[in-house]
Amino acid sequence: MPFSLLKYALRSRHVPYGDIPKTPDLKRAYDVVIIGGGGHGLATAYYLSNVHGITNVAVLEKGYLAGGNTARNTTTIRSNYMTPESVRFYKEGVELYETMSQDLGFNIMFSQRGQLTLAHSEATLRSFHLRAEMGKYMGTKIEVVDVQTVRELCPDLNLDIGGQHEILGGLWHADGATARHDAVAWGYAKHAAARGVEIHQRTEVLGFGKTGDRVTEIKTNRGTISAGHVLQAVGGLNGQVAELAGIKLPIRCFPLQAMVTQPLKPFLHTLVSSANLHTYLVQSSRGEIVIGGGSDPYQLASTRSTLDQKEHLAEGALHLFPFLHKVKLLRQWAGITDMTPDYSPIMGASPLTNYWLDCGWGTWGFKATPVAGKRMAETIATGRVPDILKPFDMRRFENFALLNEMGATAASH
């Protein structure tokens, strides 16, 4: 046991260090105002302050820090997408996650255990070959594997030989990983706050004042402020906030549910997903089995959970791992996914010259947290959208330059 840890344990009185300062009073003006205190907003604040030296920044969060979709995801990190633009982008995200604990001096509990996506048909295997070749070309660790390799990677998996959902092979993505979602947010917030960034919790944006094509005022429940630049990164509320600024976004919102079991002895050492069963599973560091699937098939801006989705996820999980049939569920939750028509995000410029967008993430916002923050900070600091973000411009829907990632998720879309 380290001596410093022993001293800490035996200390009679200890004043805890506050990583996140108390919410200060709002100033009249900021160089940058970030709407949304989730992972993306906090990551952008971190890179603005620590890389670009822009510290007169306010992060406005309607609720509590990282309490929206950042707190409601299943912590999956991967780059096994279908288009070269997406693979390049998410590959950079994985690389940033790999060194994040060291970069932040904050343990995000990063675990690079790989992701196994199952193929239940020859058609699925053929599509996996396309994704694997694209991933290899872009420099990711990905390959199509046979059923014997699937058995070696996940010995407890039900292969259902001869059954309706027989497993014929899989797509093995060795770069796949998980990380502790709230630790990621707190690590970014701690360092941004240490450089002077103000984090304003319980601060709701109510409207905007505009002059020409610029936002000049941001009206909140705690007063009105002005900013040189504004970034919107509010997850499932992106459509509503954009409308306050007079911007119509091509997004629709759908609930995305997940649930978790009681802790078990470690047995699942990879992420496992099945599009046929619309189910994926991963075991947390505490031994819980996190179970998720596709978005609900109806539009709704709500975080309520439902019995039918619980039954659906349980059915898929039990087909893959029948011995879980007596395991108890601990909790179930939902987030709000803001989906675009081509299942790719919107990043970069908006119709307003000083209003920037980070939205349309659907089910893959968490895995993009560091790269979105890094590149949006670069965009704001330089006033120029970097090449890696240009394919995700909102104008692609006018120019028919879509990035179709339908089916690229771990479960279903």
C-alpha cells in the first residue's frame, strides 16, 4: 500500500478538495458561452482553456453537471463505422480516450476490451467484410472472424447452432472499449475550471437576442449575458434550443433505453452485440451486466423507461446467455437521442456567424466526446472548421452529400 494512501486513511480530519467550484455569479460578457454541461460541452471548455488559452468561458447547464445523456449512456467506445469520414473521426476519438487518464490526471476507468458484433446470416457476414476492409484501410483494428474465434473470444456465448439465431461469425473490433462516463465529464470539468472556465449549473437558456446574423445576447433564468461565440451541445434538447435561436435542425428525438443487472463474477470480457436480437451487453468494472439495444420506434422527448423494452432487452440477453435467467435487474433508464436523416452528427457552422453546432449524435455521442470537444474548440478558437469536421456540416442535407451510417450502431437502427 502506498504510504500516502495510508496517511490519508489514518488522518483524523480531512477537508475534501472540490474538483468543481461552486456556481459563481454570471458576468455580463464572455468570449465563449457553451450551452450544455455534458461531456461535449465540458470537453470543448477544456480544450479551449488548456490548448487555445481561451479562459473567459461560461458553461451553462440547465440541470446538474453531466446529468443528461452523458449520465444515461452505456459507455461504449468504438470506431467501427461504415464511411471513411466517420471512421477517421471516431478513430481519433478512440486514440484520445486511450491517453485520457494520463492527460487529465484523472482515472476514467478506461478498459479496452474489444467489441464483438455477431453475424447470424451470410448476408450480415458479407456486410461485415465491407466494414472490416474500410476500417483496415483507415487504420483501425478490425476483422471478420469465424465461429470458432467467436467461441474463443466469448466462451459463455450461446451459439444457437441450428437455431433461428445461429451465430455464423462476427466482426471483431479490438479497439472497442468502455470508460466511466461521469469520470470523463468530471475530469474535463476539473481542468477547465482550474484554468478559469466558469461552470454554471441550474442555468437554463430561455432565449437569444440577435443583431443581423449574430447572437448578441443569451437570456437565462439567472440573467442576460453576451458572448463572442456560442456553442450549442445539449443532447436531446438540441432541437428546442436551436429553435430559440431561429434555427431549424433536421433532427428528431427518440428515447434510448438500457438496464443493468446485479453484480456478477466477471465472465464477459468483451462487448457483445447482436443486430438480429437488437441487444448488446457489456460487464462493468463492478460486475454488473449493462444491457442495451436500439432506440424506441417512436418520437418522444422523454427519459421514462418502459416494461416492453425491458422485456425485449431481457429476451435478447437470455438468448445470448441463457444462464442469466435468474439474475435480478437493479435499474432501468433512458436517454433522448437526437437523430439525423443519415444517422451522422451535425458539427460546425450554423446560419448564424457566431453560433456553432454540436448535435445530432443519436446513439454515439459518448464515444465522440474527446474528439468533438477538441475539434469544436479548434473551430471556435480559429473561426475555421477543420477538415475532419467538414463532412458533418449541416449543409450536406442541401447538397445531398449524406454520410449514411444507418446500421452502424452496435444494436439496431
